[in-house]
Amino acid sequence: MNTNRSLPRRTALAATVVAAGLVLAACGSGDITNTAGAVPAPAPASSEADRHNQADVTFAQGMIPHHRQAILMSDMVAANGASAEVKALAEKIKKAQAPEIETMSGWLKAWGEKVPTGISMDGMGHGDDDSGMPGMMDDQDVNRLGNAKGNAFDTMFLTMMTEHHEGAIDMAKTEKQQGGYGPAKALADDIITSQAAEIAQMRQMLNAGRL
């Protein structure tokens, strides 16, 4: 008799144990999913900009006016140049460097740094001998280029732009060595590659004597 009366009690106890086990298993499974198996949330976009250093700021603040001067010189070609090759090169330079200016300006804004507004390191006026940026033409050079015409202009443009590109490559090499921001270092690498190719092209054009 005792055995029969305890049977329902044992059945109920077993059911309780099973139910508790299922609850614990479910909780344990949730814990594992939330710890070992969880995918970390992506970092905020602003955190990427925080990984820059002073070399990155200097690179952007210097390369922006440097690019602007290259575009200014290229803008003179349509009115002053004689060679179709020089005109095509000038368009290529503008097409490449204008978007890079926008990119670097965006970085500086994201970092809370000053965006140069002109063709000098401090954003005031044209570059001069004290600009601190290699390859920059001073006001006298820019004026001489603007006053030249035809073949004389083309020769002066190619000579000056070669020096200008060499300066940009020097700045880009410094960024690759000292910078910490990945996109800025990648841009520096692109500048080195593209402008080295353009230097070779300009030297070939000068040596060919077709201007």
C-alpha cells in the first residue's frame, strides 16, 4: 500500500527535476551563446578616426595645399599650353588630386583639426620659400608660369611639376614611415606610385623635345 501511494509522489518529483534541468540547460545555453559564441558589435565609425597621430595631421594639412597648387598650375595649361600631351596630363593631375583633397579634408574635420583654406600650410595665400613643403612653387614661380606661352609654358610646366611631384613623394614617404592612420598611409602609397609614374612621363616628354 505504501508503495502504491508513493508512486504519484515519485512521478511528480521526477517531472519537477526534468523541468528544472531543462530550465538550467536553456540558461546555460544562453550564457554560452552570449559569451564564447557572441560576435562583437562593430566599433563606432568615429573610433577609426581616433587612431591617427600627429604625423597624419601634418601629412593632410600639408598635402591639401600642395595638391591645390598642382591644380592651380594645371588650370593654367588650357589657356597657356600648346601641347596636347601636356593638356592631357594636366587634366589627369586635376582628376586625381581634387578627390584626394576632399578625402583629406574629411579626415581633418573628423579629427577636429584645421583644414587649410589656401595654398599654404597655414591656409593663407600662396606657398612661399617658408612653406616647409618640398616642391612648392613660390609666388614668383607661379607668376612666371602664368606669363609664359606656348612651348615655353609647356617646358616650364613640366619642369616645375616634376619638382612639385618629387616634393609630394617626399611628404608621402614621411607619412608612410611615421603615420598611424591606415587610410592616410594607403593614400600616401598611392601618391608615391601615381606621381612617380607621372614624373617618368614628364621627363620623357621633356627629353623627346616635341614641345
